[in-house]
Amino acid sequence: MASSSAASSPGPKKETARIVVLPDPRPNASPAVQMKKTQPLITMPESTPQSAPLTVATKDTSAMVDAIPMPLCWTLLGVSTVILIIQIWNYFS
């Protein structure tokens, strides 16, 4: 009979639990701390922004790129392609 009543209810069975909340313990009254022997805080001096002259050196990167031989670029591309194909082959096998 219990199984038929559980099957006929459309939603989940509601369960509740009772949780006891404990009151916060009161801290013991400790004497106030007197800071008589401490040093005063040090104030930071005002900083003035210093501007240094900027010199920007321009490089001619097109001359560096043109210095690389074209067959070397194609060889590196071919080797990296072969390595990629081998890695994909090993992944699927």
C-alpha cells in the first residue's frame, strides 16, 4: 500500500530536519589594551612624478625577414606539418 501512495504523488517527498542553533558564546571581558609605548605612524613624503626623456629606436624588421632564405621557411613548414600529422595519427591509433 505504501508503494501505491508513493507512486501516485506527483512530486518528490518532502523531508524536513530540525537544526538547533546554538547561541554565540560571549567573549570574556578582557582589560582594554593601552598602547603607550608604540611609535607613531610614519607619513610617506609626497612623491613628484619624474619624467624621463623617451627615445624610441626603430628597427627595420622587413630587412630581417628578407634575410631568411625562402627554402628554409618551406622546409620548417614541411617538418612541422609532418610532426602534426604524426601526432594526429598517434592520437587516433
